[in-house]
Amino acid sequence: MAQFFPTEASEIAVPRGSGITVVIKPGTPTLPAKPCYIIISRKPMTMLSIKSGETTVFSFSCQNPENHFVVEIQKNVDCMSGPCPFGEVRLQPSPSELPALNRTFIWDVTAHKSIGLELQFSKPRLRQIGPGESCPDGVTHSISGRIDATEVRIGTFCSNGTVSRIKMQEGVRMALHLPWFHHRNISGFSIANRSSIKRLCIIESVFEGEGSATLMSANYPDGFPEDELMTWQFVIPAHLRASVSFLNFNNSNCEKKEERVEYYIPGSTTNPEVFSLKDKQPGNMAGNFNLSLQGCDQDAQNPGVLRLQFQVLVQHPQNESNKTYLVDLSNERAMSVTIEPRPIKLSRNFVRGCFVCLGPWSCSTNVTLTSGSKHKISFLCDDLTRLWINAEKTISCMDHRYCPRKSYSLQVPGDILQLPVQLHDFSWKLLVPKDSLSLALVPAQKLQQHTHERACNTSFSYLVASAVPGQDLYFGSFCPGGSIKQIQVKQNMSVTIRTFAPNFQQEVSRQGLTVSFIPHFKEESVFTVTPDMKSKVYLRTPNWDRGLPSLASVSWNISVPSDQEACLTFLKERTGLVCQTGRAFMIIQEQRTRAEEIFSLEEEVLPKPSFHRHSFWVNISNCSPVSGKQLDLLFRVSLSPRTTDLTVIIIAVVVGGAFLLFALGLIICLVKRKRKKEINKGPAIGIYNGNVNTQMPMQPKKFQKRRKDNDSHVYAVIDDTMVYGHLLQDSNGSFLQPEVDTYRPFQGPTGDCPPSPPPIFSRAPTAKLTADEPSPDFSPESESEPYTFSHPNKGNVSNGNTDIPLLDAHKPAELGE
């Protein structure tokens, strides 16, 4: 036979006629342990029941019975056959008479439907808790009511709350749970008789100062009873204000009636104020008020679940609650403004609420104002820095014929800036027809791109991103005070102004963008940069954190003043890019000479710092990269005064000196030669000798005809007007002057288009030129000459009877001797 080492014996005596039953039964063991038994007359038992009028002596076979057993003391109170024992409820048997076990005192009161029962709780009042929550001291109150034979849970409560009374009819079941170490010897409540309340229950919540209370519908989170009514009465000091907000709710499927909440608000001329569960609930209410939840007749096949969890916040009225602000959005289109709480960490301590009110009682923690209307708002909040504003506006133009004549100013409306709440985000979504138009952003002040090397330190910045569905493309963050004059984007985009400090109100004059619609282009974006000598310009590719999208192309148009030169520097040696398909290139092109350099971003080392004296393009075109080997580039542009190369100066001096010496020597030589001729020149003397042949000996001529007998002295120049004059006469008989084509310089724009990336596919074999196609070696300069003279083929020139060649038409002929 097993040996037991029982604890000290205990005795429980239940008075006769008390209607009390004491049950000791196994609890829920927290840890596996050796079995423990109840010992009565040396007999082990696992359960003991002591009824009214009985006395029992027992002990336990273990030293820690509180880990194995619990005791329930249930008292049935019948108010239907006799008078109810109204008044303060006592704990029977006394806790000191019970073993040190977790104890639950249960009072089950039955009454007629016409009789109301009221549970009154002395201080500290009760605080309702939700499913899964527990009370800090372990003392809980579970309260239930009845609808016919069905038990309905009113709620579970802890100490230190605002609930002072609970009124029910048709009976009540109250359970008080005390842990084994708690030495409480009073119940803390009393029962009173009331008239019928004609509803499931009424819960009274009393506030003596600032605070909050969270309350739930019956049977929460299960369904509220069908077509029932439950009311909460709130007692609020006159100098405080109360606001209601729904934390969680659900509607059932109604066949008849509608589920709703009703308020009786002091000062309202339309009581009861009726709201649906989806409506914004009243706030900023002064004085006592009631809130009632009304169910409906539910669908028998699919009833659904009606439940409600809400919070009542009571606090002092704020100065801002007496001030009304007008937000006029009547002239706006496709715009919404949301005032909402900033994300904060939750605290167990009482935190005053921040409410935005539309009208005297329609208050909520967040409010959305829509375009096309005027809104009057006020604030019930002790610290408005806990709120912020987020707004969005859509601007679209879908007619490509009309859009280029339109431009829009992207500025935050003044009615939003006048509110005492900080603006967090204001976003513009800009939409254009696909493949028809692109967008251009021009800031009021030139922008700086935010980089780690040069961060923005302003109170706000612009976030520019693509708004094309499915395209994750972020162009960058920009702030005033830089060198970016214009941003052009290929398709739909969003521009968001984000503030970082309250002093944005002082810098509001610096904000402002103008968006216009321009002809469509193929690059994802084009940045126009006009740097100055004051600071270096840092620029980086879009999607810096995730890499430039596959097959995307981006260009920078960088202007260089005429008296300065730009230094282009890349801040890393290689890109680390690995292409899966296609090739990635970078092109640097001078806009004046059109000379360009092409670099492979996958294989080659990035170029070393280069100097540019004229405006130039930087174009980056991506391939389809391997995952994890994305393309991101950061480069810097700095300006400095233009200087002349020392080598060029030396060469120019040497060449100029040599030319000067040569010219000086040539002049001296000519002077000496002329002087010598003058010295040797004497008077001319002529002597006639008749026997001397004065003719030069000549070779026999090949052609016997002399010059005077042939036409060699007739020039081969014929005036066209003498031959074709009749074709040049107009209707009046006067001659028209023929138009002569002359070279004219190109007058069109230069440098407006970024360089095109080289083709990534292999080139086809070059086709042979036909007779009608120009030769590839044809010089473009020849196109600008006013005349072109082609020399005749020597094989086609006949030997005429002449001894001098034909002269070119444009060269004057010299007379022969």
C-alpha cells in the first residue's frame, strides 16, 4: 500500500440552508508532477464535494496542493420564490476557513424578467479586459446574464477601472476568482433591486478625471445576441471632454432592422444621434452621455457575427478645440488630404488622445478631406505634433494635341499650410498618354540630388519616381540649392514633397515646381545640369539602392560656361556589372564637336577624370543584368577657370619668333637686291648692224599654220546669256539673274538630343554602293561649295589645231604675246 505524507488537516463546515456547495477538484497543472490526492479517513480521493449542512475534515497527500487542486464555492440565490438577499455580498465560507487553493466564489441569482438586478462595485471600480488578457493581481470578475435559458457573457473585469454598476434582468451569474496567495476577505460588490431595464444590460462607467476605458459588447469576440439592446452610461465631469472611437467591429447579416449605435448627447436637439458602426463616432462631448448598441433580426441560414470593441477617451479641452479652420478644396480636382496620427510606440500609461473634429461632435483620430468641398475642422489634442498631414493630387492630360500648351504649378495649397499640423507628404501623380508625351519638371530654384557625399540639409525635399504600373523606378531625392535645372521623365511619374522639420513653414517660398508636357523621348529620364564654381555637383543613376532597371537609358545634359572648364570624375574604378543579355554602355559626347567616347560598363575600367571646355552629354544605357550585379554609378562634375596649356604657349612663341625672323630676313634680302640692281643699271646704247639676222632661231613648227591662220587665239569662254538669253527673259522681256547656290552655316539647334547608344546587336555586312549612291569617302565640305569643276578625261581631249590648252572657265585668260 502506498505511503502518504499528508498535510495538516482542514475542516470545512457549510451552514444549513445557505444554498452553498463547496467543491475541491483538480485544477490545471502547470508542470508535470507527482500525483496528489485528497485524504479523507486515509482514503485517497481526486474530488471532494461539501453541500449545505455538511462538515468535512480532509488533508492532502502532497506539500503543494495549490499546484494540483482548486476550490469552487457556489451559492444559488432564488429571487423567484422568495425575497432576494439584497445588500452587500459576503464571502462564505470565509477565506480563512478554506485551504490555500485558488478559489472561485460564484453567485447564481435567478429572477423574473420584470425584475432588474444591479451589481454595485465599490472602489476600486472594474476595468474590462479582452480575451487572452489577465489581471495584474490575479483577481478577476466574470459576469454573465440570461436570456431565457441561454447564458450571455457580459464581460471579464479587473480592478482599478471605471465600471461602477452593471444592471441586468432575468438573473445574473457573478464569479470572483482569487489566487491562493491573495488574502481578500470581502466580495467588493452588492446587489440591489431595480425595475425592469427592458434590455440585456446597462453598464455604468464613471470618470473622475482624465483617463480612458475600453469596453466590449456582450459575448465578445463571439456574436452579440440577436435583436438585443445593450447600453453604456458614461459619467463625465463638466470640465472634461469625451471622445469615442471604435477599435474593432463587425456587422451581422440582417433580415429586419439595421444594426446601429445611438447616442444621447447633452445639448443635442436631435437625440438620439444615430450612427452606423462604420461612421466616424462623436467626440469633444461635454457632460454625461449614453451609447447603445442595437442588434437586428439575423438571417437564419447565415446569421454572421455582430461585435464591437470601442474606447472612450476623457481629457481636458485644448485651446485648439475652440478654434475652427476652413480648408477650401472647392476648386481642386482629384485631391485628398488626410490628417492622421504619427506612428508612435504604444505605452501602458494613459496617453491623451488627438482628435480631428468636423463639426461639434464628429471627431476622429484621422480625417480625410476630399476635393470639391469646403471643410471646417478643429482639433481636440494637447500636442499637435502627434498629428501630420498626407495629401495626394492627380494631374492628367490625355489629349496629346492639347497637352503641350498646358503647364501646371506643383505647390502645396495655402489652406493646408495654414493648419497647425505639420505637412508630412504631398504627392502629385502626373499622367500622360503612353508613347505620345513625356514630362518636364522645372524647379523654382535649381535642385541638388541627395547623395551620401553631399546630403540635403533643407527642411524638405522632392522625391521623384515613376508612376507607371508595375515599374519600380525611383529617380532620386532632390532639394533646393543645387545645379539641376530640369528633370525630364519618359512616362507617368509621381512627385512628392516631404518635410523633415517644422521650419518648413519658413522655407515655403523655396518650394515650387512647374510641370509641362513635351514630345515623347525614349530615355527613362534626362537631367539638365548647369553647375557653377561654388560647389561640386554629385550625380547618381536612378534606383541607386536596387540598380538601374534592365535596358533603361538615362542622360545628363551638362552645360559648361565659355570661360570655364568642367572636370568629370567617376567615384569608383569599375561598375561590378554582369550582364545576362545585351550590353551596357556609357557615352560621353561633346555637344559642339559631336566627338564622343564609348565605354563598355561591363568590361572596361571607368574613365579617369577628364576635362571638358564645352557642354557635353553623359549617357548610360543598361543591359539585362544578373541578379545581384546591378548597375549604379556615381560621378562628380566640378568647374574651374579655363587656363591655356603651357606647352601650347611655348610652341606659339617659338613659331611666332621663327616667322618674325624669316620675314625680317626676307625683307633685308629684297632691299639689298633692289639696291644692287640700281647701282649696276647704266644708260642704254643702241648700234644698228644690217648684216646681222635679228630673228631668234626657231625649230620648224609641227603645224604649218601660223597663229593668225588658226583659232587658237579665240578664248573658249562663252557668255551663257548670249546663248541661253531667250530662256532667261521674263514676261516683260527683261533678263532674270540666275540664282547662285552658296554655302550657308547650319542655323538649327545643337546639343538638344542626347547621344544614341551604340547598337547591341551584330552589324550586317556593308552593302556595296550603287552607281547612284554617293561614295563613303565623299567629303561633306564639297557640298557647301558654290560650284564644282570636274576636269575632263584626258582620253577624251582631241588634238585640235592649237598650241595652247583650254583655260578653266573661272580663271581669267592671259593675253599671249
